[in-house]
Amino acid sequence: MFSLAAPDRVRTVLPAAGFTRIAIAETRAYGTWGKDATDAADFLLASGPGRHLMDNADEPARVRARAALTDHLRAHETDDRTVRLVSTAWLVTAERP
């Protein structure tokens, strides 16, 4: 999932595949992650790495993790209670002659 998360890795892989004029720019954007902190925690813990970690934890640890994440996300609730978090990604452009 994150095999190309490091710009140096991208700068290694793309030329090996024949790409030139490689440019990498960090981009940031806010996204809505839930209708409130509880909804956002449910989403994050039910998908991807969150689900994997929760599946491998015992019940008391799952309860503590869910409570801690929900409490943390409350600081990111907007006036209408939706949870907005900034996401960061690399915008990669290149040419293949």
C-alpha cells in the first residue's frame, strides 16, 4: 500500500521503467472522515491498517483503542461535528518517451 510513499523510491523506480522528467510535489487537502468523532473512529478502525490491528488485539485493547481514537478525533470536529482531517500525498508527474 505504501511502497511508493517515499519520493526517493519513486525517483528510483520510474527511471528504471523508462520515465524521464520526473517531478514530485507534496499536496495537502482536507477530507471529511465521519459525521462525528465516533463515526470517524468506526471508519478508521474498520478499514485497512486499523482493521488489521483491531483484529489482532484482545477485547480490552480494542475498547481502549477505540476510546482513545474517538477522544483524539473530537479535537478535529467542526462546528457541525463532522471530522475533517488533512491528508498528504505525493503528486507525481513523469514522461515516458
